[in-house]
Amino acid sequence: MQPRRLVSRIRIICAVALLGGCVTPSAPPTLQDRFYERLLSLCGQQLEGRIVSPPVPADADFAGKRLIAHVRDCSPQEMRIPFSVGEDHSRTWIITRSGTGLRLKHDHRHEDGTEDKVSQYGGDTLTPGTDLRQEFPADAFTKDLLVREGNVAGAANVWAMETGSPAPLVYELRRPGRFFRVEFASPARR
């Protein structure tokens, strides 16, 4: 065999061996991966919700209004779920896969599309959760923002989202002295 061909074949064999060593079996899906996949299965759906937590004055803006979550703008890394309260379309939940789990942020916009001064708050998962429920305690940015804006109690917020049971989608906010929960159980009427 000619020396050039021999060198070429050796290079090819080495490259294949190196590539073969780089390929690792994919890790099994985590509970957060399974939860995210369940959310992805709702992509494109508009779901109508109802408040199932006890009524409190803090929820007065939601009382008697149509609550719609529209699961859309879905990718393997991020999804956006606009949440409408009656004619108020200012809220969007953003769920993102991070290097350590999942992140939930709340994007609040004015009618002209500009960002509200209280926006991008939320948190990251700190535990594996389950494939049906993930919790998002307030992160440092959120704590600073809410305290600066006069919502000191909000610094203790823990948001949760659920899929599957008792409804296809559930949104929850909990902190000492505050509990808010909406179950999105039926397709939204147009």
C-alpha cells in the first residue's frame, strides 16, 4: 500500500475511533424533562380556567373574569403561555429548560408592548419535583424586584405548575398568608 493511502486510512480509523469514544448513551429523562414534555403535549391549545383557591381580596381583579391560558411558542428549550384575565392580555408565563432544571418567569407588558416595571420575576426549580408538578421558588432577582416595588411578602413566593391531574394545566402561587390556584380544565370557547 502506498504511504499516502496508509496515512489517510490511519487518520480515518483514528477519527472514527475518537468519534466513537465521544458518543455517550443519552441520559434517561429526568422528572423535569418528563414534566416539560407533558407541557409540550399541550402546545397549541387554549385552555379555560377557574380559580379553585378560596376567594381573597388580593384576587378581586380575577373574580368573574374569563381566564385563558394559551400554550404556544413551544420549542425543546422554551415555551410561552400567555395568560389572559378577561380583556387583559398583559401576562405571559415563560418556562425554560436551564442547565440545572426548569425556570418560570412572568413577562408583564403594557398595551403598547413595553415591559412593565414588575416583570421577569419567577424562579428556578430547586428539587426534581415530579413529572406532574414542578415548583419555582422566587429567585434573587425576584426577591430584589418585589422588595424594591413594595411587595416584601412576595419575596417568599413559590410558584407551581402542574400537568395532567386534576386538570391538563394548573398554575399556583403560594407564600405564607397567600394561596392562589387556577385549574385550566377545558378547551377555551372562541
